[in-house]
Amino acid sequence: MKVVQLVPGFDEGGVERHVLWLASELAALGHEVLVVTEGGKLEADLPLSVKVRHLPVSRKNPLSGLRCALQLSRWIRREGWQLLHAHSRVPAWIAWWASALSGCPWLMTAHALYSLNAGIAPLRRADGAVCVSEAVRRHLGGRLPERTVVIPNGLPPARRVWAGEGFPANPRFLFVGRLTRLKGLAVVLEALAGLSDRPWRLDVVGDGPQRAELEALARSLGVSERVFFVGFRDDAEAWMAEAGCLVFPSYNEGMGLVALEAIRMGLPVVASDLEALRPLASGGLVPPGDVTAWREALAAVMDGGGGSRFYDSAVTTTAEMAREVAAFYEGTLK
């Protein structure tokens, strides 16, 4: 098959890594793959067999989107691309228009609990949809096309394993993620501020629009000397391998790749009680946004508790994910 993957940018993020892994595995299965994006550093991690072209597919501008759709339709007709696969909402609009212009079928992967507004209007008109969790499918409900499946995010083989030393011997909490309100880091900072008489440190791996606000919050809470904002890092797995416990305090997630990576490595996790994570967990999830509950859960970890508990079979592989996606493609093209 000849498949076009549309993703807004290609820097670090859950959707971007999903497309990186999916495109790589599809190419390994013998399919021809083109990634259309505004660009980013993850391009360097794609195999040489995957083509990359740049278009402004993240801009929320109808005129810009129409130009992208026109260019895509030219490539489809000239080069014989068989399927468009959109990741995120703006690419979905562009894929819908390009499909109307070229006759090429299109799909979308719904990665998150999107706002139920006009921004997701194209979804119902897609030739099919993939949801990364049952929680996403339930949330989107009647806004999905008839051909919709749930295919969980897969992970590539781990390059590192957890070193195996947790609290209290290794009193290091770790947060990995984009610094936005929805990721919930402020809740962890407030919870840890109430445990200042205990030994701990918090490493924050990631960047984002809330970074300055979170750094100011750490100072106002009197914990700035124990909270280390290290910015975006390419070696997040190495930080996980050396941490004592990962905190995953998100308010909502379509799936949660960071939590899955920690589970796969064997790193203890304290995670929010999110619908997407409940099928993977056997207990110990914490209400999102509840500072008191988070303080109690973190204190239990400091006392040697295991945090949230997940089933061993919770994580699938990128190879399995790609095979399921490829089968869905084939059903779309019949």
C-alpha cells in the first residue's frame, strides 16, 4: 500500500512519536509511506525508506488548509497514493478536502479527548477512524464514522530498563511531559510542598508554555531547590531508568505514552485515575487535581509503597499496532 501520514509538527510529543513508530513499522512491513508535516527533529529518526515532505498542515487557516489539500491531491494523482491518514484535527480537515478533490479515501486516528465542537466535524465524514483507547471512542461517540476501531498505542523495544532502586533508597520523583495545565504538574508541586520534612527531589523533563509559571509556583511553595526543570531531553528513557518513581498527574489523556513507557520499564508509577488507564490498572490510581489525595499517594511511595499498580500485559508493541493498522487500511481499500 501507498499511505500518506499527516501530522502537524514532528518534534517531541505523544502524537509525533506515534507517527514516527507507525511509519517506521509500516515501512518495515513493505508499505510505501510518506509523512507530510511542518517538520521537526524526529524526522532524523525515520528510516530512509520513509519519505518526508513539508506543508503547513498545522495552521488553523482555511485558505492555508485548502492550499495543502490542493498540493496533496496533486501528489495523489501523480504518484498513486492510495490512502490519507490524518493525526490531529487540522490535518483531518486537510485530508477531508484532499479526499474530495482526489477521490483518495482518508482515515483519522483520534489520539485525545477532543473538545466536542466544530473542530472535529470532519471525523464523521472519514472513511474510517482509529481510537487509541476505549475512553476516546466513548468520548467521541456519535461523532465517529461507522468504521471505527480501537487500536492501543504500541511501544518499540525498550533501550533501557529500570535500575530497580525505588524509595526510600532512591528518593527521586520524575515527571516527563509537556508543561501545560492539563498535564497536572502543579498538583504534584503543591502535594510535595506539604511533604517538605521528607527526603525527595523532583526532576521535570519537558518544556512548554507553562514552564515559567510552574517554576514561579515552585519558588512560592519554597521547594525550588528540590525541583529541577531540565527542559526537553532526547534521553527520557535514561531519566526513567535512574528515577525512584514516575508521577503522571494528567487531568485527561487519550492514552498516555509516558505512563506506558514507565510500566514497560518496570519503573514505579503514581498515575491519575483516568478512564484510558483504568483497563490497564489493578489499583492505586489517584483522582486528578486532588492535592490531598496526591500528597497521600506520594507519601505512601516515600514509605516504600508501590504506587499505582498495572497489569504485566498492559503494553503492546509498535509492530503489533502497525499490523492492526495495516489490516484496517486493507479493509478501507476493499
